Amino acid sequence: MKSNCTACFESCRRFLLFALLCIRVVFAYTDPEIEKLLDSLSDPYHPSLEDYRLIEHYFQYGDRPYIETIRRTAHVEGDDFDFRIHQLRNFKLVGPNGEMPIMELHPINVREETQNKCILIYASYNPHYPQRALRLLGDLKECGYSGYVMLRIGGFPNISNDGIKLCTLPFTFRIAFFQEALHMGFTKILYLDGALHPLNDLSAVFDAMDKYGYFSSHMGGGWYTPDRFHTQAKFYNISAELRPHIPFIQGYATGLNFTDKKICQLFETWNRDMQRVDEFCQGDDVVFSILIWNLDFPLYFPFETTVHISDFPPFPDSLPPSFLFYMDQHKVAIRQGWGSLYD
């Protein structure tokens, strides 16, 4: 017989998967260009190398009308528009020599009480990202973490469960990756950016997810300029006077506990709103920040005391125990060729 906790998760999981299906039907953005692309694929649920190259061609040369939404947002908020569009246009799903996407599930020190944990690592095939992902996987194997790690290099998460439609929209790969892990039955799911390196076994991160429903690190209100939230804040009817109080939540480490019904509802809203690219189009971390603030989720982990920024590992015991990661910006490694200073 299932425990009360397991039954609660199954109920929440069924609710969320049903809600996500409704979102795909009711809210999913599409246009004739996207429909033509999807119709041209030999198998949208199991793309071939040629299918992935057709999608990359769409990324690079498609009209993608929502890019105009980004242009308007960038004009208001002062972003480097050309850089952001370059990223969207040159997103690599397959390797330069035709390497197909990689998906691996790694059990690491799994115990009965940690078999519901999964850390997500995603890297496109753009230069340096695969190496960062593999480096992080190695760190997780050595830091004492107990649970699973799902590694993806190239491709797009959740393709076999209709993720191909999210693939055509910007800033949605993290959401698709959470969906994929949820479909696989994991309950406590943590996305980590390849720039991060754990400083301990990360049990404090999962303890926070047990206690608060989620884990993320934030920068205080005012760090991100109010204009950063301009487009989305209007969508959520947040006044100009309140925008400076919205804390920016970094997307480097985001953990969600899907046994918490409030988290399921948060995720449903996050996924839905990221598909409204005809109304606004911004990073998923910006939308997540507004939702966390708008839904009155408490904040517990300031970025400046959770993530230590350094190109090299800190000396043992040189940081307070509040630091959970160091963030390697890879400036030296990339400048001199990946791995030259590390391996």
C-alpha cells in the first residue's frame, strides 16, 4: 500500500500532468511557420539528425515573429539585443560533426530515501557547454550527493512527450527538462547550470525543498533594474511603484518539490506564461522571479551568501557554511582552451 506521502505525490503529479496537457491545447503558441516546420519532420517525437538540422535552420533563418517582442523589450530595458538574438539564432541541437543528442541517467550513491531526487544538467552543442556539463557531472559524483543525475547534451528535453513544441519557443528548455523528470516519476528536481560546482553534498538544497517547496537564490529588490521587469510587470498588473521590490531570482540553481501542491500550481503558471510569446518574451528566470514574488513565496537564500564566484575552487574551510556552490565563469579555461587548467 502506498504511503500517504506517495499517494499525495501521485495525486499532485496527475493534476500537474493534466494541467500541462491543457496548457498545450489552450495556451501553446504557434504560427504557420512553426506548423510548417513540425509537418516537415519525419518524427517529431524521435527526431533524426536531419530533423534536428531542420529545427536549427528554423532557429537561424526563420522569421520567428516573437523576436520582435524581444526587440521591443530590449529597447525598453536596455538589453544587448544583438547578443540575445545571436544566442537564439545559433542554438545548437546537434554536434558540428553530426553528433546526435546525448541523454544519460546516472544513479549516484542512491539510497531508498533519495531515489526520488534528480539533478538536471543540460548543455547545447555550442562550444564549451558540453565540457561544462560533463565537469559538473564529475563534481556531483565526487561531492557526496545521493540521488540521480539526468544529463542532456544537445537535443531538447521532453521531446517524446511533445517537448518539440516548446523547442520552437525561446527560454523554455528548463521547463521542458522539469517536465521530462516529472514524467519519469521524480519528485524533488533540481536544475543546475554548468557554471556551478557543488561545495558539499547538497543535502541542504533538498532540505530546503522539503521545508519550503523550492530552492533558488535571489538578489534583493533593486539589484535588477525596475525596467527589467517592465514588460512582464504590466502583464501581471504590477504597478511601477512596486517593481523595484521584486527580487531577481537567479536561474543557475532552481529546485522544485512536486509533492507540494502550491509548487505544482507555480510550475503550471510558469509553463503557461512562458508560452505567451506573442504578449511578452523574456527569460524564464525573469518570469519565475515575478511569480515567486507575486505568489508571496518567502525568500531564504541570498545569492551573495550562497554562490561564491571564482574561476578556481576555493580553499577548504575558506568560506562560511552558507555557501553551497562556487560559480566558475570559465574565463581562463575558455581563453586557453577547455580543460588545459583543469584536467
